[in-house]
Amino acid sequence: MEYQVIYAKRRSVSIRVTKDLKIEVRAPKGLSRDIIDGIVRKHAGWIEKRLKKIQSQPTVLYNPTKEEINILKEKTRDIVLPIVEKYAKIMGLEPAKVTITSAKQVFGSCTSKKHLNFSFRLALYPYDATEYVVVHELCHMREMNHSKKFWSLVETYLPDYKERRRLLK
């Protein structure tokens, strides 16, 4: 299985299958190729499933203009900020910063410095899906992983999170 390794200042290894069916492995600087090969072999089943899923999806190209992006960013900000405020208060959290980005691969992210980032593309999805993404990222402020403890925390605030998550597919 061919793949590209991207070394970066990070602590974990991640595997991604791009829309053009390339496999990217992001790894900590200095991690040996043997270890990376082992991780890729271990996840070969997941990689194959992902490749098949991407191949079966119709290609829909939506390249918004800069003006459309700015409009969508404002719309996303208007939707996301009240949700962040509501759930941050309920959860007893204080995000350091909330940013609306142009991310294409992820709907949201949370940094170790408690910065929340959300893609403007959330404006193209139902409110329930956006609310799920916000709660998901807020939960990362407590659990910076996807452990059972993390998913239990998400379920505490959104018992129907699995249905909401499906809206993003």
C-alpha cells in the first residue's frame, strides 16, 4: 500500500484518505518508517473501507466565490456563537477563542489552548448537525481524544448525537 508520510511537530500518528484516493500519514518528527509501516498495516482494513467509500461517492464540486465564503462565514458565526455560549455555560467551560475557518476536511476542531474552530461549511447543514459539532468540540476541551469517556460526555449533552452526526454524512 503506497502512502505519503508527512512529518510534523505532533504527538500522534493520523491516517487520512484524500478525495483523490491518496493515503496521507501524519507522524511525529523522528518516528521510524518501520513503526509507521506497522501502523498502516494495522489500519489496512479501515483504509480499504475508506477508499471504497470515497470511490462510491458522487463528485460534487462546490467552489464558492470569495464573496459567498464571506457571507457563509457570517451566517456560520451567527449560528455557531449562540450555540457555543449556551453549551459552554451549561458545561462550565470558557473557550479562549472561536474562529470561523475555510476548512474543507473538518467541520470543527479544538486546540489544547481551548481555541474552537468551525468551518463555514456548517452553514450548509441543518441546525441539529451544527449543534452537534459545537458540542463535540466543546467536549474536547475536557477530553482531547475520542475515548469512551469522551463519547459519554457528548451523549450527556446530546443524547441523540448519533442521529445528528449522520446529518453530516
